[in-house]
Amino acid sequence: MRIVHHPVLGEQPAARTVEVTVDGRKVVAREGETIAAALMAAGIKVHRYTRRKGAPRGLFCAIGQCTDCVMIVNGMPNVRTCVTPVADGMTVETQRGGGPAQAGGNTRRRSAGSGDRVRDGDD
Amino acid sequence: MTEFDVAVIGAGPAGLAASIEAARRGCRVLLMDSNLRPGGQLVKQIHKFFGSKEHRAGTRGIDIAVGLHREALEAGVVFWPDTSVYGVFPGGALGAVRGMLGGEPRGVVVRASTLILATGASENAVNFPGWTLPGVMGAGAAQTMINVERVLPGRKVLMVGSGNVGLIVSYQLMQAGADVEAVVEALPRVGGYGVHAAKISRAGVPILTSHTVLRAFGETEITGAEIARIDESWTPVPGTSRRVDADLICIAAGLRPYARLAMLAGCRMTYSSALGGWLPLHDRAMRTSVPGVYVAGDVGGVEEASTALEEGRIAGISASERLGMIGAADAARDREEAEARLSSLRMGPFGRPRYDAKEAIYEEGANACPRP
Amino acid sequence: MPSTLTTFGYPSLDELRSSPGYPARERAEKGPVAVIECVQEIPCNPCETACPRGAIRVGIPITNLPALDADKCTGCGVCIPKCPGLAIFALDMTYSATEAALSFPHEYLPLPRPGDVVVAVDRGGKAVCASRVLRVSDRPANDRTAVVTIAIPKEHADRVRGIARRSEGNDIG
Ligand SMILES: Cc1cc2nc3c(=O)[nH]c(=O)nc-3n(C[C@H](O)[C@H](O)[C@H](O)COP(=O)(O)OP(=O)(O)OC[C@H]3O[C@@H](n4cnc5c(N)ncnc54)[C@H](O)[C@@H]3O)c2cc1C
Ligand code: SF4
Ligand code: SF4
Ligand code: FES
């Protein structure tokens, strides 16, 4: 759901597009935007499922603080999609728990200046 | 290792103003922000701001940011975007990571004898069953999506909280093309400015005071919420609950000072509910309890861009004084004007509680925060 | 102090009439005049700076309510797009024998066009009557706050404060 016209921001400027693959599906993204924005534009809201309860999580803070939006990007788990820009040919996968074989370890350690919020302990 | 006189962390209105004042008085200033664009909260504020000419009132937040950035560069401030400061080490060194958003992340160490913390505020959360479902997000997150990324996070919105953030983000969601079904507010009165509330009322948005969200509905993403009227003891009134269809629930439950770095720096903390919670103790000149460490803006108590600018100016002047760029008398005189404007901003029914809270903090800080 | 404004989100006529920015009925009957609907003491004064005739005074402290000097005000509407609260309107009760002209700030898409017939709404967003769009000013000096002027039956002049928002203007794709 892209905002094409806007009363204050004006028309959405033209941008080069890149293609990313999200769980096998091709998604066209605007160069420079975050992965989370590209997913939202494509109507994809679930980014991951928690480890213990398998509860869905999506975008929550959009500034890299809560880790709700982490996904597997180019095979690497726990990437905060709200602060990571898209790149052509990138693969993005819905993350279940800590990702493949829990690689990447603690999601919160990855994010400098963050880690202020854990939403319900079921990371 | 990179050396500067003054390191400023956070390029919102407070950090920008502090940098400009310090650089104009001859300090070598490094300004760092984890975002790519300078401006802090301003980069997503597309509405015209309150305040007076000294605060560029009547100008849209995004444009205020551009103007301040230009002034900072003209004053000789070195700006490092995409730089997240994670640590303050003894002796004044800072640990930071550059390039997290673009390129290869790399660690850097910055040394500066004087530090200005202008790290802003972070959003509070409220819990209700279903609040972790996709489709529930912070009001600030929704604002980033619509105004920075230009993507609409939902078409039918329920806003939780009627402070200025809830009211303004509701308005901006409508400007972006969404419908706001309702704003719910647990208190019996609207929290934010009446003019912001009136704006969205004219667009037909009901503002439901004494109401709360009981639960969000949905399996993998939200489809709506149950809301109900509550009494003075915050208990739902039987028979008043109803369903609101929504594909986006925004939480605007207030902000609190983002004071992690201040704590790491060893600043003595103090609590103020009127200013959003725990914050680094400071005096009128924005000195903290740690010599050479200053604060400015929302990190020292959640207020507004106009007050953040004035506090930033004061912190920049104080830092220059500490570095010997100006004498004590000049510094006091330069601060005085900004202090007078600050007092005038902290009046009226919204400002007065903040004035009282700040005065109490200044008083406590006068003894605890060493002068140069 | 519970009030209509703090309970429902928009001011009542009583709250407005007892504020210094709301012009008296007799003055409004005489010709175009600003209507300032800003009744809380907030730190703000661009309206004062904007008026070329010095008809709005906030003074010191900046939290004073804006006071309108209705004798100096010509109802020119210059202050309308300068107010960050979108709280200033202009009313011309002399527009015609039966109609008043109301100008208000508008920051939504689609922008109405002169000649359009649109639904006029009250302060709570409720439909009041049909109205005719007379003018739409979107000059660069307005900084993207359009000022729309509509003709409404005179009896609704105290009630109508805008037009119904339509949500199809952004072309969400
Ligand atoms: C929706 C909304 C509407 C508002 N409307 C108005 C208005 O109309 N008028 C008004 O006067 N005020 C308004 N405000 C308030 C105003 O935006 C804030 O009070 C002001 O931006 C605070 O300035 P600041 O410089 O203290 O912090 P911020 O603007 O929050 O900037 C802090 C910066 O620090 C950076 N940072 C934090 N930690 C680190 C770190 N460790 N390393 C590197 N960088 C870091 C952050 O990325 C951020 O860019 C509004 C706020 C919101 C949310
Ligand atoms: S309508 Fe014109 S004259 Fe009247 S207050 Fe506004 S700017 Fe001043
Ligand atoms: S500019 Fe608008 S919101 Fe600000 S004081 Fe004047 S009328 Fe009130
Ligand atoms: S939404 Fe990305 S870290 Fe919170």
C-alpha cells in the first residue's frame, strides 16, 4: 500500500526498483527503502514466529529497538528489517524462533543503542 | 581514534542547536546520530510546529530539520549519520558503530572532553490481550512508515491514546489516506492540545475519553479490537463494550526519556512523572552530575521541539564555557535569553506542570552538578 | 476543568464565545472577519506574527490566548494557513442575502475545486448542509495548507467549520 499522492509530501518521486524474494515470492521494492517498508507495501505483515509459542510478530517500533521485525535475510537470521535497506537479489524469509539452528544467537546483542524493550519474554 | 572538543549524541532539535552554539563559539564539534537524516523526531513530523519565531514555529518539522542542519554545517559542525553510540568509557571516550544502515558496520572510538547527550525519548507501551499481533504498532512506527517510507500500514485505524502524538499521528494517517475509526483515551479528558483534537474531530474521528481497549482480535494479524467505557477505577462498565474493525492499532501511550547513555556515563538519575519518568539530574545550565557531561531535550524530560531547541542552545553555551571558549559572565548572559524563553514556553495548563518539575530538578541539580 | 473540548475533542460555542479570539455576532454581520478557535493556553504565536494588520495579539508570555482586535481585522485570511493548530477561520456574513462565505484550512486530498458542491460539516465532523466551493487558495506562501472558501446558508455560519473528508485522494497502490 504505497502512498502515491500526499497533500504535504507531494507525489511519490520516481525511484529505481530492485527485486527481492520473500519466502519464494518476488517482491518489487524501491531502492533505498527498508525491507520492512517493501514488505508492508506488498501487504506482508508477519515477519516471524516466536520460539516457544509460535506467535506471529510484525513491525512494532520501526526504529530498531524491539526486534519484533527480525527475519532471515540472505540466510542470516535475526536481521532487523525495519532498519536494513533492501538490495537487489536479496532473499528474505519468515523466521521461526531463533532461525536455522538458532544461528546468530541473541538478537538483542546485534543492535547497538537498542534492546530497551522485550515484548513478552517469548522471543 | 578521533578527537573533538565536544561530542554531541543525537541530532534532533536539541543536539543540532547544541552543536550550532558550541561550534559558533569556536569548539570543534562532532554530532552523531544513528539515523541517516539529521532531525531526530522532526524527520517524520510533517505538520507545522508550535512555538514562536525563535523556534521556527509555523514551519513544518521536516523543514525545521533541514534548516538546522544547514546552520550546523555552516557553523563547522562535523555530522556523522548512521552512527550508533553504544558506550561511554571512563575518561570520556565513546564507542560507536558506523555504517549499520548502509555499507559495512565498523566500530569507532571517539574522544572528546565534553559530551552533550541529546538522545531524545522512546515510546511507552500498553498491554492488552493481542497487543503483540502484527498490525499493532507504536504510533511513532506508523508515522515513520507513512511519512518517511510512504507506505500505509493500515486503512482502518484504532488509535490508543489522545496525547499530542496520538492526535497528530491520527491526523497524518488520514492525510496519508487511512480512515481513523476512533481514538480511545483511558483518562476522562483529551491529553493533547485542543486544536489538534479539533482538527481530527472535524474529520469525523470520535475521541472516546474514559475508554480502553480490552483485546485485539485476529489470528496472524489483527482484524479489530474490543473497546469499552471505563469508570474512575479503570473498570470496564458492563454493557458498554463493542467491536471496532481495524487493520491497524496504534499505541500512543506517551514517551519517556531515552536515558541509557546517560546512565552508562554515570549520571545521577531522578524521577519526574510530569517529564516522562527517569531522567539524568541536571542544573539550569544543563550540566549533569558528571563533570563535562551535559544533557538537552527530551532525554532530560519529555517536552517539545521548542524547549529542546532552547535547552540545546544552553548546553552548547555551557560546553563552550567549560572549554574556555567564552568566559563565565558571557556564558551566563548568553544563557539568560534562552532561559527566559524557556520559562515562557513552560506556562499555561500544559506547560505549568513541566515548569514546576523542571524547577525542582534544577534546584536539586544546583548542588549535585559541579560547575566548571 | 471538564469542558466540551477536553471531553469530546472540540470546543462548544460557549467555550468559543468566552475566548478573546471569537468575534462578536454584531461585528461578523458587518463584513469579513477572522474567527480564532484557540481556547487553551498553549505556547504558540505564529498567528500574531502572520497578521499584516496587527489584529491578533498573543504577547508575553507566549501561552496567552490569541486575542482578536476585530476592528483592525479585515477578514483577509492571511493568518489561516499560518496557524499550526488549523484553528483560524474567516467568515463573511455579507457574502449574499442568504449565504455566508466561510474560509478554512484544508490539508487532505482530494482538494476540492471551485464550483464543486460538497458536504459541509460541523466541529464534530457531522454533515450539516450542502455547500458550494467558491475559492481554493494553494499559494506557495500557504506552505501546503490550502485555504478553501465555501458558501453556506447563513443560519449555519456558527456551526460549519469544514467539509467532509473523502479518503480516496491518495491513490494507495
Ligand atoms: C508525533 C509527534 C508530534 C510532535 N509535534 C510537535 C510540535 O508540534 N511542536 C513541538 O514543539 N514539538 C513536537 N513534538 C515533540 C518534538 O518532536 C520533540 O520534543 C523533539 O524532537 C525532542 O528533541 P530531541 O532533540 O530532544 O530528541 P529527538 O528529536 O528524539 O532526537 C534524538 C535523536 O537521538 C538519536 N539517538 C538516540 N540514541 C542514540 C545513540 N545511542 N546513538 C546515536 N544516536 C542516538 C535518535 O536517533 C534521534 O535522532 C512532537 C513529537 C511527536 C512524536
Ligand atoms: S484575517 Fe487578515 S486581518 Fe484578520 S486577523 Fe487574519 S491576517 Fe489579520
Ligand atoms: S497560531 Fe493558531 S494554534 Fe497558535 S496560538 Fe495562534 S490560533 Fe492558537
Ligand atoms: S520493528 Fe524493527 S526492531 Fe522494532
